[in-house]
Amino acid sequence: MFKKILLPTILIILSYGFWISPNFKEISSGIAIFLFGMLSLEEGFRAFSGGILEQILQKSTDKLYKSIGFGIITTTIMQSSSLVSVLTISFLGAGLIGLTQGIGIILGANIGTTSGAWLMATFGLKVKISAYAMPMLVFGVIFIFQKNKQLKGIGYILSGLGFLFLGISYMKEGFEALKNAVDLSSFAIGGFSGLLIFIGIGILATIIMQSSHATIVIILAALSVGQITYENALALTIGANIGTTITAIIGSLSSNIDGKRLAAAHFIFNMITAVIAVVILHQMIYVVDIFSGLVGIGGDNHTLKLAVFDTLFKVMGVVIFLPFIAKLVKFLESTFKEDIIKSGIDTVRYLNDSVLELPATSLAAIIRETKHLYDNTFEIICQGLNLKEKNIASTISISEVIKDSYSDEPVDIEEYYENRIKGIYSEIVSFATKAQASMTPSDIDILYKIKLANRDLVEALKATKHLQKNLLKYTKSTNVNIKEQYDIIRKNLAELLRNMNIIATTDEDHIKMVLLSKIKVTIEKQDVLTNGTIDTLIRNSLITNTMASSLMNDSYYAYEIGKNLVAMAEVIFMDVRHFTAGVGMSSEDVKEITERKG
Amino acid sequence: MGMKKFFKQVKHLLGLEDFIESEKKKKSIKELLSKLHARKREIKELLKSKLSKKERHELKDELEIISFHIKNGKKILAELYAKK
């Protein structure tokens, strides 16, 4: 309801303002041009986020101090903490960085945004920057029309900066002209109530404009012409810092649990910093005065002093929070828990719109989601074969593993498939289709292999479902010969699952490679039709014809489980881009070994 | 021309693209081969000790697979050096 009336209300207020005051129109158009410049700048930097940015992000965020440094530098260069936040949420969602690193980047980005206030206070208000805007816009637009992605990016960056400068100029001129008509400073409110009211205005302005950067630029423009008092400007700055977290919270609603945790961390950090700043505001003003005096900023230069305050305020917040980051991460992880299984239905964990921002993160997220699907499939296969997953993962002997049954009743694999596989599988396929739109041909090739790996998992599960019925029936049979054969199938599968578990959990490529080859050779030898077992049993009338046909089919299903799991593991657990891929065993190699063994 | 394209063209002109790719491949295979050789030596040592029939059989199977991988790896490595 509120959302529905918000936009028309804003439009009506603005229209009325334009009608009664041309100066208000000039200031508003300045804000609009400034915001458009920010959007254009973001678009420009996005053109470069196809590789270099990801590589830097991954390499420069392994330590907390590096994450903070990364946040400061990138936000200073890009002049947009929101783009840095979007990239951070995207990397976090894809599991490429941890929550601690994500928080580090956000803290750094907070400090990085102060560069905007410095630029505006030192350069923007003293020089006629609109003179620089025009050539930037002209060159920018020429570059935007080029086909080359990088040139287009440069075009967007140049025109973005041009619009930013033009917007600042309009705002400045608007406030100057407004001063002759109305003296806004006469509305200044002193005392604690004034502080709270202006903090509220700062929050509201930032929520409406979706940018604390823009709010601070307006504050500086108004302050430079004396339309607001220094004290009220400080309160507005504190408010802008709170408002920006609300924008991030709204943005995180569509992201996964990590995005929500990060937005919550941002909110907690900025909120507590704001409360501290309000409590010690007079002391902070005192420190700002001392610092300004030391670096030669005049006592009446309120715009530069505001930039000093903004920096001091944000650096102070980071310093206060640094010792508590580990505790904050722990708190967020326990407060925002993943809804892994809601009423028995499992859903995707890593696929969301935030990771679609970059091809690298979308590919990483699809691989992680496939591993999630593998975990579910592995668990269901274990249960379907009446084996305990914890025993498979342990070091107890395989004969003991098969003795310790999961349940006397058969598990409903179809129900498990509906609740824990189908939804995730279809989401992966649909997400992969969306993601490939922005991928290179080589990435699309990898994506295709990952899609096949997902299908292999589903096929392995289907084979388990077919096998389950007879497996339960004949392992309890009074015919010792058929019982023995089904016990062997179960034992072989338990062995296979144990090896798969090692492959899924080890980091050593040579171990994975050897185990995968071992499984390939073993499953080829285990087919009862090719190894002659079935002929011996029929010839000696040890099993009935029905038993023989069941055994023949089920041996094939067991082979299918192994074959599909191996095919999946070669893509998901061995690095698909790995240079050593050719060293692995081909089907011809497997055939050669099995034939050699006779 | 974008920086990325510029570097790509320079690398292409100097024939560095294949060189870099091939060097990375060689390094990975060499690392893998050294680990496989280490495991091979380990298995050979184990086979000298007293083992059950089943354990001996499993180790021999693994040794055969490792030898196969080493053979494949050496073949690829030789091809890479031959290209040079």
C-alpha cells in the first residue's frame, strides 16, 4: 500500500515544487543528472567486470585488511559503493568469498565513499566543473556508439563523470539562486530535536535517491551557500549513512541468505556508528576542528570540515568494529539460518539473481548447486540401497557397512526425488539457460558439461529406484545363490559410494584421478552378463529364470549408477578446465585394462 | 582498441598465447606426474611388506592404474615438448 502511494506522492510534490519555484526545478534536475551519472558510471565499470575485477577481488580479499583495502580503493575509483556492494553480494552468493571478507569490503566501501565528499568539497565547489562536463559527455557518447565492449565501457564512464559534474554544477547554481529568494537556513533547528529531525531527513533523502553519495553532495552544495547550518549538515550526513543501509536491505531481499547477512551487517555497523556519533557529536566536532586546524582548513570552511567529519565518522566506525567482526559473523550466521528443508522440500541454495551479475560467479554458483544436488542424491542412493551414509563416510570395513542397515522398510525414492531433487534440478537447468546469455563460448561449453553432470545425477538416482525393489527382496531371499549375488551388488555399490565420497571430499587431484579410474575398471568387471556369472547360475539351475532376468537387469542398473556418478564426478569434482584432463582414463583405456585382466 | 584486445593481439603476434597455455599445461602435468610417481613408489614399498591376498590384489590394481596415468601423462608431455 505504502509502495503504491509513494511514487505518485513524490511526483505530485515535485511537480508542485517545479511550478512554484524555478530554483527548486534547477536543484532537482541537478540531482536527477547526478544520479543518472552514477548509473552511467556503474554501467561503464560493469563492462570491465568480465575478468580483471573478479581476479582482483578473489586475490585481494583473502585477509580482512586486504578486503577493507579493496573496498576503499574500488569505491574511490568507481565512486559507487552500491556497485561494490552488488559485486560483493554476487561473489558471496557464489561462495567465492566468505562473509568475513564480504563485511571487510563493505566496511572499506564505507570509507571509500568519503572520497566523494572530498572531491566535491575541494574541487567541485571551487572550480566551474560544468566546463569539464561537456567534453566528457561528447567523448563519452562517441565511445558509447562503438561496438567494442571496452570502448563502450570507457564511454559510459566518461559520460557518467560528465553527468556527475553537470549535476553538481546545477545543484550548486540552484542553491545559490534559491538563497536570493528563500533563506532555508532560517528553518535550521538547534538542539537534540534538531539533530534527530535532520538525521531523519538524511535517511529519507537517501532512501528516495537510493544513494548516500548523492545526499552528501546535496548537503555540501547547500552548505557551501549557507542554506543549511554546519550542525544540521552533520546530522544529515549521519542520516545519509543510515539511509544507505536501508537501500542495501531492500536490495538484499532478492538475494540469498549470504546477501541478507551482509545487508544486516551493513545495517548493524552503520546504525551503531551513527548512535555513537550522536552520543559523542560534540567531541567529534572538537576533533574535526583540531584536525582541520592542523591541516590548514579554515575555521569557517564548513564544506571541507564536513568532509573531515564524514571521514572521521566512517573510519571511527571501522576501527570500533574491527575487533568484533568474528563475533558479528557468528551472530549473523546463527540469526539468519538457511531454510534448507522446509516441510521436507529442499530448494536451491546458491542460485539467485545476485550471482547472475557476472559470468564467473554464475558458473561458480551452478557448480556449487550441482554439488548440493550431488549431496542430496548421494544421501538418497545410500538410503535406497539400505546403507547408512555415516558408515559409508567412515573407515569401518565394507562388510560391516552392509550389515548395518538403514531401515527395515524401503524408502520412497520417488517422494525423495520430488522433494529434494526435482526442484533443484529444474532450477539449475533454468538458471543455466539465463546465465549463458552473458557467457563466452568456452564458458557455455563448460556449462553444457555441468548440465550433463546434473542429468547424470538424476539418472543414477533413477537406476537406484529400479534396483531398490529387487535388492530388498532378494537380499532376504531363502535362495542363497540369488541372495549372494544381490549382497555382492550391494557390497560393490557400498565400495563405489565410499570411493565417491573420498573423491568429493579430497583436494588432491591425483587421488581423484586414480579413484575414478579404479571405479571405471571395477564397474566394467562387475557386469554379471559379461563376467559369466549369470550363465553359471542358470546352467546349474541355481536360480529361477525370473531371478536370472532380474539379476541381469539389476546388475545393469548398478553399472548405470557407477557410470553416471563417475561421469558427473569427472566434471564437478575434477576441475573441468584442468590441464591434466587428458591424463585420465578414456573408455578405450578401461577396455584395454579389463581385457588384459580377462 | 581496448587494452584487453591490444594485449591479446600482441600475445597472438608474438605467438605467446599457445606458449603460455602450453607452459601452464606442462607445469600441471609435471606436478601430477610427480605425485603419481610418489604414490607408485609408496605402493611398491608396501608390496614388499606382508599383506593379505586381498590387500595385495588391490594395491596391484592401483599400481596398474597409476602406471597407465603416468604413461598417458608422459605421452602428453612429450607431445607438448615436440610442439615446441
